[in-house]
Amino acid sequence: MKCQKCRDKAVIKIARANAKYCAACFNAFFVSQVRRGLEREKMASRSDKILIAVSGGKDSLALWHVLSRLGYETAGLHIDLGIGEYSASSRRYVELFAERENLEVYSYSLKEAYKMGILELAGETDRSACSACGTVKRYLFNKVASDKGFPVLATGHNLDDEAARLLGNLLRWQDAYLEKQSPVLESEEGFVKKVKPLYRLSEQETAAYAFLNGIPYVIEECPMSVDAPMLVYKKALNLIEHQSPGTKHQFYLEFLEKRKKEPDRFLPKDKKDGRVCQECGQPTTSQICGFCKLMNKPSFTGRPAAS
Amino acid sequence: MKCQKCRDKAVIKIARANAKYCAACFNAFFVSQVRRGLEREKMASRSDKILIAVSGGKDSLALWHVLSRLGYETAGLHIDLGIGEYSASSRRYVELFAERENLEVYSYSLKEAYKMGILELAGETDRSACSACGTVKRYLFNKVASDKGFPVLATGHNLDDEAARLLGNLLRWQDAYLEKQSPVLESEEGFVKKVKPLYRLSEQETAAYAFLNGIPYVIEECPMSVDAPMLVYKKALNLIEHQSPGTKHQFYLEFLEKRKKEPDRFLPKDKKDGRVCQECGQPTTSQICGFCKLMNKPSFTGRPAAS
């Protein structure tokens, strides 16, 4: 198997593109796909400082690696969710990478700040761990980026993540999410701009990039996510991708094209206006934001806590 | 496990409805779902004669059984595709059922009419067997129904078929198919009305109905369909259904509701006008219909044959 660019020995085959690459040419392909995403979706200007949400997994560390190679000024943000050895290990990989690459990282421990990790928080409310985790991360990502003066927050979501999410939104016809699902969400009313520069690259490709660039990362999936619907959507799409390589790519990228051409088609009929949380001042669509509802745990019963 | 209706011993569990039924109550449930589909979608009036496309499999024979139990005047139409023992066996099951139930069946043999079966036909053109089969069946179903004076043609497509087809259409964003995918297609310009009364019932449920009513049917899948994309879509949806019972139901039935409320959302942007085939006079969107293109095999190269 030879690299189709330089005829050197190929180390990876990308079925959807019917392409084979050596390590150097694969890296070039990977970086060009990230650059294309950044430019096509106008994710960041050269002078924008980018805060990268890093979990310690392959996607977010590969993203941080590429963006700093591309010359962006970056820092990492890691939320330690307090899920036993998994979180401890994730944090170590983030700190190891930051030290090795001489990059700044903000570490934020839920247990230190709130005296409880995500499991205890979920246990004290009527939320699943994944749901509570989503609320906490969305909130803290935005808050830290705002507070530290980063105009752009980047996450490591890849093509598999986005295609699985799109599938879930379509299976349940979640119009409000279909409108919002995008590799770039512009800043508005207290929200910083959010971007997903890996949206054109598959999970297999980000894993290969991390491996070929010697980036150590936490390999285990979060122990809480074993039964997460997203994992089942990914498995289902992988079944189809295996028989028809390129399906995920076509599914997600054509959705983005269609929505650009026909935005009305994906507009929810009952859109809520943006407001400011009465407790913390962060943006929300109701009186109290999801994070404060979650944190007001003793009184949280689905109704906003008394203020 | 007890039947939730009569407390007799239950024989089937329907996860999506969290329901358990004995044989008699399951039959009542099944028939009520067919009746609801017929009424809600205005599929046929009591006086309409219904031609049922019967392959010899569980779905089409279960459909024929229910519709004749519901008092509709029906006849079967079987196309013998000439696929070796599979087709011979399918035909025997259809004729056995018709004889036992004292119902009329029209059998149509491709080999007798055209001196070749679907495999030879596909081999002599550049079409896959499944694609040629689809063209031949669509054409002959409509032609026989028209010629014999049936205002309605019914097929045995079930919820799994329709959900898998919807998934395939969404994965490739096939707008023209999204508009047309419906449990009822009204008659227009040479096309008889086409209905799918089993669209609310899963494959598991039609198999149970056939079993519980002692309907013998051909169990093997068509040997040509082993690699068909539809089977992979079904597998993928079954993975998701297993974890979240009810997903297929919600996915397909909500799609139908959405399209009723927002028809513009699913209208293709480049709709073709209906015409009449210059060779056979049947309806088509181009000069020569797909069936005649296929049958003009020696000259068929993707262009219409010279007329």
C-alpha cells in the first residue's frame, strides 16, 4: 500500500475518500481539512485568541495541537468533573500536553469549587450524569472564555460526533436543535463564539493524527457514557458507513449546505428569546439558567429555586 | 407475563408500547392499527376493490389476510421474478394462501412474458438486480391494477421498511423522495392510488400476526438483497430501537405529521412534470418510461432507446 501523494509507504487508508497516505501526507491532509473548516466557516481571524475545551481525549488534544501548529494563540480549558480515576487520568494527560507544548491551561475542578463532582451533583438532582455534565460544561466553557477575554471557544467535536447528533435530532425531529447544530455559533447576548474545527474529520482520523504525532491521550471513554444514546447513534452510523463509505460525510456536510440555502426549512416554530439569568447574569432563555437551577440542588425540583 | 387486556397468558411483548398481549388481543391490536391507518390516511372506501401486491412473504400475506377479514373486496397480484428456487417457493406460498382463503390471485411470470427473469434482465443492462426489480414491479403493479380495474393497489410495506427508507432518504438528503414517501399516494395521470396499510406496524408485529394466524410464508429473504442498503439501514435502526424502544415509530410517524403541517419543507426544488411514455403509454417523467428503457435492453445504455 503506497501513499498516493509521495509513493512512500502508506500507513492509513481513508475509505470515504478512497485515499492512502504516509504519515507526513496524512498530517498535511488533516491540517488542510482543519484549515478549510476554519476558513469556510469563518471560525476565527488570525488575531483571535482561542480557548480550547480539552477533555484529555484524542479529539481535543489533536485540535489543540493543530491550532497551535497553525499559529493561533491558544490556551486550554479543562474541567475536572470528579469522576474518580477517569477524571484524574484525563487531567494528567491535559497537563502533560500543555507542559510538553509549553501552552497555558486553565484547570477547573468541580469538586474544589462546589464540594461535589458531577456524580454527586446528578445524584442530588433528578438529572442523569450526562445531562448535568452537559449543562455544567456549556456554562463553564462560556463563562471562563468570557471572563478571561477569549472571543472564541473551540471544542474537539469531530464528524462522527456531529453526524451522530444530527441523526439523533432527526430521529426525534428536534427542530430547535437542527437550527442550532453548526460548526460555528456566532457570539450573541453574552455567549462567546463557539467553533468545532474538526467537523470535517472522522474519529478514526483524529485518532490517527494523535497517534502519528505522538500525543498521549486518555483512551477510555467516560464511564458514565456507556449507555449514552450518542454512542448508539455512532454505532448505527458506523454500520452504514462500513457498507457505504462517505455516508457520514455526505449526511452532515450536505445538511450544512442545505441549511445555508434554505434556512427557513430548519427554523423552529417556537423560538425563545434570550434573557439574562437572575442569579449569575449569564445568558439563558428562562428566568434562572440551567446551571444555577442545577447548583441550587437542595431546592431543585424542576422549578427555579426561590431567589 | 399476562395479557394487559384480558389477563390471559401473554404471547408477545411490544417494547415500544410497553404492552403484552395474548394471541386474541394481539390480533385485535394489529387489526385496529391497520384500520386506523386505513381511516386516518383515507386509503380506500368500503366499495373500493383493492389489488394487493403479494410476494409470498409475511408482510404481504398478513396484509391480504387482514384486509379480507376487514371485509374489503381484494385480489392478489404476484410477480414471479424468476430467481430460481426462491421465486418458485414464493409463488407456491401465494397460491397456497389464495386457495385456502378462496381469494383470486393474478400471477405474472417475467420469464413467460419476456423470456428472461430479473437476473438475466439486470445482467443485460447496467442495472443492479434490485434496481431492475424495483422498476419492473412498480410498472407491472400499476399496469395490472389499471388494466383489471382496481382503483387501489396495496403493498405490504411495514414500519421498518418505511423508517429505513426515510433514514436512507435523509442520509442522502433526497428531497424528491422525501416528498413522495407516504403511506398513501393518490391516483394521478395514469397512476392508480397506492397504499401501505401496515405502515404503523413493525416487522416483528407482522411476523407475529402471520405466525399466530397460521399463515405459511416464504421465510428466506430474496437472495439478491443480501447487500441491499435498506437491510443495513434496518439493522442500524434496530440497534437504536433496542436501546430506545419507540424510536422508529416516532421517527416515521412524526415525519408524516410534520410534512402535513409544513408541506413546503419537503418539496423538492426541481420537480419534473408528469408525461406519458411514447412506447407503452404508461405514466413517466421522461420520454420513455423506466420499464421500457429496461426492456429495450440491447439498445439500453442509459439513453432512451430509439423509437
